[in-house]
Amino acid sequence: MLLTILAVLAAPAPKYPVATIAPALRENAHAVVRAYDEVVTVKSASQLVNTVHKVVTVLDGAGSDSYGQLVIEYSALNRIGYLRGAVYDANGLLLHQLRAAEVHDQGVGSADGSFMTDVRVRYADLRQPSGPYTVEFDYEIVSDNTLFYPSWQPQHAENVALEGATLQVTTPTSLPLRYHEQLLPPGAASAPVVAGAQTTYRWQLPAHPAVDEEPLAPPLSTLLPAVRLAPAAFEVQGYKGSLASWQSLGQWVYQLGQGRDQLPPAVAAKMAQLLVEAPNPRDRARKVYEYVQSTTRYISVQLGLGGWQTAPASSVASGGYGDCKALSNYTCALLKAAGLPAYVALVKAGRDQADVRQEFPSSQFNHVILCMPLAAHGTAPADTVWLECTSQTDAFGYMGSFTGNRHALLLTPEGGRLVATPRYAAQANRQQRRTDLWLTADGGAKATVRTKRVGLAQDTYAQLLHEGDPEQQKRYVSNRLPLSHFTITSLRLAAGPATDALPSVNETLGLELSGLATPAGQRLLLEPNLLGRLAALPAQVGARETPLALPPAALYQDTVRLHLPTGFKIDNLPAPTELSTAYGTYRSTCATLPDGTLQYVRQLELRRPNGSTPLPAAKYPEYQDFRRKVNQADHTQLVLVKHEA
Amino acid sequence: MNKLLRSYGLATTGCLALAAARPAAAQQAPVQPVVIKFGQPAPADFEARNFVADSAAAAVVLSDVGTTRFRVDGLSFKMDTERTTRIKILKKAGYDYATVEIPLYHRDGDEEKITSLKGFTYNMVGGKLEKVKLESANMFTEERTKNTRVRKFTLPGVREGAVVEYTYSVTSDFFFHLQPWAFQRDIPTRWSEYRASIPEYFDYKMLMQGYEPLAISQKEDGMTQYMASERVQTTTGGSAWQGGGTSHTSTEAQTINARVTNYHWAMRDVPALREEPYMTTPDDYVARIDFELAGERLGGTYRNVLGDWTKINSSLLESDDFGGVLNRGGFLKELVQQLVAQYADPAARAAAVRELVLRNVKYDGSNRAVGSGSAKHTWEQHRGTAADVNLLLIAALRQADLPAQPVLLSTRTHGRVSVSSPLLEQYNYVVALVPLPDKKELLLDATEPLLPAGVLPQRCLNQVGRLVVPAAEGEGRWVELVPAQRHSHYQQVTMTVDAQGNITSQVQEQHGGYSGVSARSKLTELGEKKYVTELTNQHTNWEVPSYKFAAVADVSQPLSLHYEVRQAATTPGTAQELYLKPLASFCESRNPFDNAQRRFPVDLGAPTQDVVLINLTLPPGYVAELPKSANVSLPEQGGSYVFSASSPTPGTVQLISRLTLAKPVYGAEEYGNLREFYRLALAKQAEAMVIKKQ
């Protein structure tokens, strides 16, 4: 009896029992973050220690894979101090304590298209067969790379609720903290406390229910509270810098690369020769770019400081490869040797990537490009040319959806300067298509489809053209044909003239179709817009919560010529449709040409009335209505009737 | 005589012939091997006209030549594999073929080690051949996992038209694991050649697979010499127990004459291997030869290392990580005996035991044939590999007085097994077999909570598995992994159309069998609301005002969803004539077999059934022109499509559409039929019905 009582007394108190979670937090949630306590201690300008205490209750199987396990990255400049874990059952009783032998370690040096990095991961798996259960992880990262301070966003995914979270930063008062607060609720921040030579900053977040990702919404990471941290002064591997301004960040990176632009004499001489061969600076720059594209390729090696410091130009000259920094630095050196000054620029690259937070100078970039001011020459006015140096096939001066429509940090001898990269509007994101259809009496058809895609609209197709073999091209095109049964009889992709202002890709597609027109008694039913239909948006359930992020402005033009089978005639021509809204314009018409051919013409221009800034949630029904009307018009049906001879 | 000489002393007896590799095609006229000299590229490889036929390829393997030999290092054997590869880079898209990763395994002091790595790139620049050397500063080693390190390099100076070549040698202590040789890649290969000289001490099983013929397949017997040596310490002056004296180290060496078998295989002009939809894994189709050590000849006697199933079974059943797990389920006795009392019927009891394991242990997603710890450890961890989970299941079944036995299998992505070769390496998964009364058998797996007992997860449906039994019961047998269920989808629709063309439907939808698994996992991931939103989004103009799921948790029943759909007419006003495609919204909109050609079999895992039943009520005063009925069949009972339309009472129409694919796998030669079968079915489903006012 006594023993039993002792055992009860000695049993540890339950931790994070599921019953204590407020019902509102369980609603619509696969998991609940019970605690996310992060402590950042700045030891010096060159070192910081980051500890995280993270407790998550997994409510169902869908939350298990994301929250029942932990993966932490480390590298030459970030080591893991400790990693501990435990898992509790629904009542908060300990199920299992993570053992060192259960923490796996793995190199990820070849991940994400890299060739070699020193990045590794440790991972621990505490998933349980059935929920709810709670995992608790504690880890510490010691970082010798103070260019980056951690950011804190305890809730950042859908269907996960937050019970509470804290952030504490302690820094020598002589190394003031810089921070950026996003959508914090009132009272989240406390006033900094100075104690001796140290200053401590504190933030906390109250409970917040799970959120849902809605269609056409900005990324959740921009819609939920966050605190982003950055140093004022930092030091990496003996290189001191300041993040007080874009100017000072640019200065630091510029200086890292200084003296690394020496070219082998033979290469420098070859470039100098271009001064004679191509007196027009644009032509000369184009020749330099062609030289880079035909003699180098992208290979990413990121080791230690090499993640920020470029490899010397001479190594690219000898090996013929480099990463984005090295290839941009090399191209910059080549241009300089050809009498064309240019600047290396840092950019946050990626399709649909949000622009850098301009008001918060910090290391937000993941890619390097070149910016070259061109002086006026003859009748040609002054211009700025941007170059992507990691692509062997991109058009000269074209940024596209990867680096266009955003800001980049120019690295100049005077420091950094944030400037806009080229802007691509609807005309620079354009698709023009001409389809000829020869219909047969059984509803089958032969078709020739010629599609020209210009600017942003060609980005994926340019990649397909240059990187895919004919089989892959066919597969890709085939997967995107909204047809029930077809055979591709021919497919050809070709790049448009390199001298055009914008790159384009022309696609010529031959098709044999069956069941295109539906027989209905003596009639054939057919939707003439067979390839260019724009889908309607999903029906809104409940009120729209999040802002509306529209796709980039675009222009679609479709002409379909329908050659009727013998004996068939159109029953009556559908009336033209015309729509004009803030979100775009739409026009479709149908006419009989003198030779009896039916011609269907459709033009759709999609606009972004607010640029890349999202629209208020209240605008959603209006936009949805526009899309519904477009979709309805896109399903215009023709009725063909067979006339008995 | 030293240890090695004792062990591998000249064998004169027990002369088992090595299994000859099966050539994929009959021997033809002698083939002249393509000989390349490292460091000396052929001028022809820089002439565009020699690559006209490869216009579709980004790069071409000109030559890939490997040789494996054994040698004696001190007292132990080592295996050296030299490889020399030459690749023509035709396009920028082929630059990646200039980057090479070589995984090297190491464990307990034994390792695979790379030596003599060299590489060059050749470019023809203005009629002159330029040669760039791979510098050792640009070769990297990454410690990928505890037992794998990756040696990697990328060749310098690569441009369009370049020829790259590299050569290296891998020295390995793992002669239990002679690496396979693949003759085929995702780019065309002009010449791929492999030689292996295997001394009489080792007996390898060889397994050739793929769809490409061998140009050379030879086997010749010969002799070779090995030099074995041992460092021996001798002491002079003084005595061993007193110490003192002078110590000498000397090397004793001995030459061993041994018979070797020289194998030689080659393929010429091998096309690129392409992945197709509905394939298990491209590894099943690549032209490749695999090896597994079957036996060793030690001191004149043959020792079967793997060799046959009896041997494999015994070693599995004796090992701690397999047999040891099965028989140590005693800690579950109490829990399990409650189920015994509760369920007299063996099938029901087995299902209850499986349920117990499912509830307590989570499958961690990794597939193994052999466990990683004891049953108790897995139970306490609440987590394990497929082997951990299912060996524990067998242990628990045995505690419940059900004589369950393990069945080894290879998952679909791991590749097909060859029934002619007993190679444990071919297996990566284990399930339980429970004998039932009436000579019935139940296959049980406890990794997938969304499946009922007796239905194997789809990843396991890979033709056959191997029953593992103690030697006293024979050598085991093959167990057919017949899918116990289909991909089954059933929709019953009660539809009403009004004179304006507005449609209202009540839909009763059921996902059963393997469709039930995918539907349930989608439902878990998305939740009910998003599941229905996604369903709605697939259709233009659909509004779903209400829905209700049923049998969500009861995985023995199909997942059931009842919902209402409203489709507003697209044109206003009352029409004299309406064109309706009632089936179109409830059937597939695309032929799943959109490629015109097919090279490999179509593997769907399980049979398929898709049924749609529509009862349509017309607006008062309207009549329908009934579409024609149809009946399409695949040859040899491969499947059928039945469509019928009738008017059971005036003002109503009943449509039935039933698509059945009876086989889980169709040969490549059946592909054309399959594609046409779907075309006809889809055309029928898309047909419009004319509804007229009387």
C-alpha cells in the first residue's frame, strides 16, 4: 500500500495534457503548437546562440508527418549544441524520451540542385500510431554566421493552432538589435530591459485558432504574426559589416568580392578585342553574354564563407563553371575588360516570390544577377540591361518570372543600392494562338495549333525547349491538353528571333481528335474554345477571410477556324460576349467566313488593378463573378445540323 | 600454412558450375568489342554527322566499360572494379552528365574505397582538340549517412559537343555484394561492357533482366595466381614467457594457383530508358545484371552461403532480427489472450490482433524485410519499419494461438522478384500469412490503418511473395499476392432537370477497396469541407449546398458520401430542346492512356470497377431521344464497358455506365486495345441526349 502511494507521488506531473486545449483551438486543426519559446543570445558581433523549445500536440494523422518529427539544418558555420525530445500521450504521460542513437544525421550536399555544400541535417522521429499525442523538442544552434539572425513565426501553416509563444533576445547593449514586426497583436512587444551591459527584448503571442489557406491568397507567412531579427553590426569569419542600411550591406558584400575579378590575360585580351569588333556597346555586351553562355555552366558549391563570397573569376575561366555569385562576378569582369562597367546585384529570386522588405535592410536574398547601365550610342538612348549569368539559354537582357518585377541590391564601390528590376506587364506575358480544325461528321477532327508565347508566358516553354528532349516535350504538352482523347501527330517548339525585345517560343502542334464534337441525334455539339478555357474559381464557403492576390497581368488571344464536315451547317451563331471590369476585359465573337468556315475569336486580358499588392478580401466576390462569366463564355457551344441532301 | 591458405586451399572437389547468365537474345555472329583508350579521344566523336541519329538525346554514352577482379591483400580477398566512361555532351541540357556521384559504402572497418580517379574534357575549338584535366582540388567527398560517403566531381570546361571521360577503381571488402552492372541509362548508350573474373572460391548467382539483347555473353575458364602474405613475428634469444630477446617481423608469402571463370557481357546501341505512367519502377525494366554470393569453396568444401530457400529461411529464422522477433511476443500474451477469449473465429481473431498492433505501432514509412529490434522494442517505441511492425504482428498472432508465418515480398517501387533465384536481396518487405479453416489463407499487414484486415496495401501488390518456414516443414513456397479488392467507385445519381435546363441531383458516392484508401487519406488530409470543395472545383458551374460523409472510420466499408448538386442553366429562358450530358460530370474526362505508344506493361496493381447509375426525371411534357446502348469488351475477359439507356416510366430516363478492368496488369501489346477501350467508353459517356418538348 505504502509502495503504491510512493509510486503515485513519484510519478511526474502530466505535461501538456490534451484536455487543457481550448476547444476553439482544436477546431479545424491537425495540430496545436502548445509552446514555441525561442531565446536568442547575441554573444558578440560574430556569434549568437539560438535555443528553441517547441511543444506540439498532434491531433490527427494529417498533422503527424509535419509535427511528429523534427529536422534541423546545420553547416560549417552553424553547429547544433544539443537536440532533445520527448513524446507524451493524450493525458500528458511520458511515452518515450528521445535517445541520442535515435537522432539521425545526414548530408544534404546534393539537395536542391546543389553540387556540394556543407549543409547537413539531424532528424528525429517521434510520430505515434494514433493521436492525439504531444511532442516536445529542445535544441540549441550556435551560429558563427551573424549575417543572419533568426526569425520568429510560431504559426505559419494552415490547420495548425497556436496556444502561446515567446521570443527573448539578449544582446550586448553595444550591439543594438534591429527587428521587424509583422501583424503583431497589441501587447505582444515589451519594452527592452537594460541590465548592466546587456539589453533584453521580449515578445509574446497569445492563443490563435488554426487558419485555412484560401484560393488566390497571399502566402500565409505574410498573413500571420512574425518578428524578424537582424544585427546592426556583424562579423563573419573576420569580415566585419553593418546592416544599418542597404548601403552598408552592399558595401560588405562588395568588399568580400574585391580583388576576385582578375581574368587570365588571354581571356582579357579576347574581351578587349571586342572593343574593336563591336563598337556599339549593346552589341558588345551581347557578344560577351553569348561567350559566357557558350563556355560556362551553373554548378553550385557552397562551403562556409563561400556561401557569400564569390569564387575568383580565374577559377570560372579555368573550370568553365561556377555558382550564381561566381558566374556573375566572372561576367562582370569580362564586361569590364570589354569596356562595359556593370554591377553585381543580389536578388530574391523565384517565381511568385514576394519582393524584399525594403524597409528592413537585412540579408533577404538568394541569388545574384548583373545590372549593366548602357550609355547612349548613336541613335540608341541610354538603357539598363540586366543579365542572368547562370543560364546558358536565357535571352540577352531578360529576367522573366524568376527575377523580374521586384527589387535587387546593386553592389557598387560606394555600397549597396536597392533598384527595381525590369517590369513585365500584360503585353510581356502574352499568348497568341491560332487553331485550324477540320471536323468530321462523327465528331472527330484533325487540328493544327500554332501558339506563340511571349515574355513571362514563354518562361516554362523556353525551359521545355532547351532542357526537355522531344519525348519530355510531348509528355508536358500532352498532360496539359484539356481534351478527352487525342493523338499528337506532330510537335515542334522553336525560339523566336533573338533580336526581339522580348523572348518568345512558338509551338506547332498537330492533333488527331476523337469525340471532340458530341453527336446528339442529327446534330453535332461543339465548344469552339477547345484549348483556351479559363477555369472558374471555387465557390466561396463562408466569408472570405484573406486578401486577394491576383495572378500577374496577362493577355490571351485565340482564333479558331472551324472547317465543317460536308453537309453540316451552323444552326445559329452564338451572340458575341463582351466583358469589361477592373480585373480584365473579355471579348469573344463567332462569324461565318465567305468560304463557309466558322471563325471564333476570343481575347482575354487579365489585369492587376493594385499591382502586386493584394486586394482586400471584400473584393473577392467581384473577382469571382468576373471569372465565372469568363468561364461561362468560354463554354459557348455551337450546334451544327446535318442538312439532308 | 597461414589461415588464408588453409581456408582457400586449392579446391579439387565439389566442382559446382557457376550459373550461367541467361542471354536476353540468342548468340549472334561474333561482335567486335568497341575499344577505347583513356586519354585518346576518337576524332569521329567530334563530327556532327556521327550523331545525327541521336538528335533527340542531350548526351550519349559512347563507352562504359567495367572490369571486376579479385586479389589477395594480406590474408583476405579484395575486389577491384575499374570503370572507364566516355560521354558525348550533345546539348546544354546534357551538361548534368558531366557531374558524377559515386556512393561508397563502409561498415565496421570494411569499406569501398575509390582510387586512381582521373578525368578529362575534350573540346574541338576551331579544328583543334583542347584537353582540360579534372583537378583533384575539384573532387569532393560528402559523408552522406553513417554508412555512405559520396565521392563527387564535375568535369571542367564542358561545352556543347564536348566529350568527357573519367576512370576510377573501387576497391571493396564487400565481396558478398558484387555491384550490379546497368547497361542502360536515361540517355542512349553506344557501348556498355562488363567483365568479371571470379575465382573458384566464390559462387555468384547472376540475374540478367531488361528488354535489350546482349551483344556479347561469354564465359571462359582460366587460371590465375594470387599472392597471399602474412606478417609473422618471430623471437630469437630469450623465451616467450620470460620476454627479452629480439623480435623480428617477416612476411611469409605464398603463391596460390586458382581457377577463375572469366565472364564477359556487352550491349551495343542501347536506347534510353524512359519512364512511362503506370509502371512499378524503371528499375524493373532497365537492362542490368545482378549478382549475389551463393556459396564459397573453403578448403575444398563448398559452403552454401545463400543458395536455396531452405538455407535463406534457416538463416532468417535463426537471426535475432527476424526469427528472434517472431518468437518473443510473450510480453503480449495477456493482452492478446483477451482477444482469444473474445473471438473464436480465427479470421475475426486475426483481424482483432492486427487492430491491436495498428492502434499501438506506427509504420514509419520505411520498407524492410528484416527487423531492426525486438518485438518488445517496437511495441514500446510505438513505431517501426514495415518489418518491425509486421514481425511484431506475427509474434502477436502466434501469442493468440494463430500459427502465422512470414511472407517476404518486394514492394512495387522496389521491383519485381525473380522466382528462379533465391536472393534475399530482392525482398524489402514482410507480411503475415494466417492459415484459416477450409484451406483458406489470410494475408495480413498492419502498416495501413485505412485498409481492412486481409487487404494488402497497394505497395505490396507485386505478383508473388515467399513463405518462410522452418526447415522441418520444407523450403517454403510462393504465395500469390492477388489483390483482394479492386479500385472500386460507385455513384448513384437522382437527377431532375427543369424546362429552363436547371439541374438538381442527389448523389450517393462510394469509394471501395483501393479507391477507399486513396479517398480516405485525402479526406484525412483535407478535411470534409476542402474535400467537397475540391470535388466541386472539378466541375464548371457546380454548387454543392449540402453533403454528408458516412463510414469514414469503418474501413471495412466503402467510404460513402452523399451530396446535392445544383447546376444552373447557362442560357436563360425555357427551351424547346435541351442537350444534356448527364454522365459527363460523373465520369473521367480524359483517356488515362494518352500516349499513342507503349513499350512496357501497364501495371495498375489491382482490377478496376467504375459504375454510374443515373435516374433522370424530365421536365413535365418533355421526352428524351434515348442514346444507343453499347457493350465494349477487351479480349480474353480483360474488361468490359456496358452502357444502357432506358425509360422505365414516361418522363424518366435511366442510364447505366459500368466500366470494368478485370486484370491488374496488361501487357504492352494490349495497350492499343486498352486505349481504344477507354476512347469508346469516354465517347459514350460524353454523348448528349436531346430532350424535346412534346
